[in-house]
Amino acid sequence: MAILATGQPNLGAGQSNLLQDSSFPSLIQNSCLNLLIAPGLATHDTHVINNYANVLKNHINNQAQKAGIEPIPLKQLQYNNGIPRIVWTEEEVDRMNSLEDLQYVVVGKFSYGWPELEELRTSIPRQCNIKGECKLGLLRNRHVLIRLDQQEDFINLMSKGIYYILAKDGYSYTMRPLIYDAKFKVEEETTQAMAWISFPDLKPTYFVKEALFSLAPVVGKPLQLDMATINKTRPSCARVKVQVDLLSEFPKHVEMEIINKKTNESRMEKVKIQYDMLPKYCKQCKVQGHEDETCRSLHPELRQTEVHNAKGTKQGTTDSNNEEQGNEHATRRRRAVRRYWKPINIQESRDK
């Protein structure tokens, strides 16, 4: 039998060449190859380079369109004194927070130790009464990031200044909730906080939610009304919970102008703003809890005053204890005298 030059025998009748391309079609078609290289990138131009930048850009655009948010543009690299730099605007950063679902995020700060992360993922939602979805992860040392999907959980979690998280080892670890934003720094506590504000002079006519949420932005971002305002059981005052910047100015009044479109006349009403339990912030220590006037780092004499007051209190307590002990001994002595003293008639003793 004749042998071909390639080492294969001649094909017989009815046999096909199994080495032809038609017998073994390509496992990956060109269309599938484009999808594998650039998934989701719809194009009919074969000259388009399906690189990672195009894939990332298409992914960001799809995600933004789904959320109804304006897409984030890809930035060009700039150099400032030889240092590479990317420039973003504050509006773009706010859109990034929305895209990453960071609207209702709380940072839990553990200052004196913390349990295992897996244990926190189950204990924090249960002990902090979180009703919706809660995603928890380690942000930095002593800080955990708590992602919430409901505004109600966000407000309720920030309404309390400190939590005691009970762990399996029997210890209660203190956790302070802090509001997260794009300016958050681990070494500094945020200046964002929640507070209640009241409008004691406001007439019940303006207790409408839209009216109160129009007045509250002069202080901060309005979040919710209290139940008495919603149920209309306290017509003397309206209260709104707002998110405030503790370093901003807090006005004491806000003016309302009511215009009569028929007569083109207007009248002014002055509304008083009252702050209920506004947190304090120290610019020196970069922490919440005290202000510059009471900062012991700025005013070391306050420490000496506290030590002197503590000594005086201790001395006063000691003197008081000694006085109480002396009174107790005198009482016991009188009781002993009354128990064993048996008075007799002096005349009878003389006769004897």
C-alpha cells in the first residue's frame, strides 16, 4: 500500500479526511472570543481594541444607568511637580458614594478591644436592633464598617452615643457609632453627628413635613420627625432630627416670608431654633465629647483643678465618715448604758 509523504495512508472510498478544519470546528468562535475578552461591550467594529479600560468603562456606565445616576468619567493622569495626580470634583465623589451604596453607613469604633469579626457580624445586628440588611467588615484598626440598606436602621443606630456589645467571652465591649463620609479619617473622629432641633415658636400650620424639611436645612440635613410632631399631639413645638457638622455655625433664628400673590403683599415671621443635646467637638483633640473650652490639652490647669477637687472630695468624705463613725459609737454606748443601768431610789440607798 502506497504511503503518502505525510506518513498517512490513502483514503478509501467513503472516507473523509478527519484532519480538515471542517471536521474540527473552532471551539471558540470569534463572537464568543469578543465576549470573553470584553464582556458586555457591544460593538460591531472589529477594529475596536477590547482592553481592560473599555471593559471597566462599560461596567461603570451600566452600573450608573441602572441606578439612575450620572456615570463617573474616567480621568486622565496629571502630574504636579513630578507627582502623579487624579482630580475629582465633590459632586463626583458624592455620586461614587451612591454607586457604592454608602448613603447609610456607620463606622463602629472600638477603643478598648473588640471581639472576633465573625462574632460581630451576628451580635451587632441582634443587639443593636437592626431590622434590614447589615453588611459588616473591618475598615481599619479598631474600626468596623457597617453597611445598612434602610434609613430607619441608620437613624436608630446613630441615635445612641455608645453601645455595649456582649461577646461570647462574657465581656461587654464599648462601640461608638460614627457617621461615615468621604472625608472620614481613622486618626480623627468625624465632625458629622445627629441632633434634635426644635421650633418652639412655630405655628401648627407649618407642621407639614415639607415645611419642616424646608426650615431644617439651615442647620443640617433633615432626617426624620419625632412621633409627637407626626401624631400632632404637641402643638406647642415641632422637632426634627438632622445630620449636622459640629464645626459649622448654628443659627438661632430663621425667617419665613409669606407672599400673597393676589395683592403682592408679604409678611415676615421669625422662627426660633432650639438645639437639644447638641454633641460637642474638640478641634485640638479631633474627637467628639468635649469642646475647646474644656479641653485639658489646651488648658492644663483644668487637670489640677480636677485633682484638687478630687482630693477635697476625698477629705470631705473621710471627715464625714469619721463623724458618722463617732455618732455610731455614741449611739452604741447609749444603748449599752440603757441596757445595763438600773436606776434606784436615792432615798432608799441612804436608808440602807
